[in-house]
Amino acid sequence: MTDHGNSKQHPVVPHYHEWTENESKKLIRDSAHDNGLKKWHRIANEDILRE
């Protein structure tokens, strides 16, 4: 729910990262660093998103 101390690389707060497996079954992060939260993220995390 933060910019991980790197606001230049993570301008969208809060955000999530998209992860996939490559052919070697290694987890890699999608090239798009930040994705804005979707409605279901907000519902599932409403307790920590309240201000």
C-alpha cells in the first residue's frame, strides 16, 4: 500500500504488481510497475485502506 520508498518507480499509491511465471517456472513481474487498485482489491482490503 506504499511506494516502497521509491516514489519515482512507484507513482501510483496504493497499487499492485502483476506477476507471471515464465517458461522456467520463475516468477517475473510485469513490465508495468504499478497498477491502480481494482474494485475487488478495495473491497478485500477495506480495513487497511480506511483513513
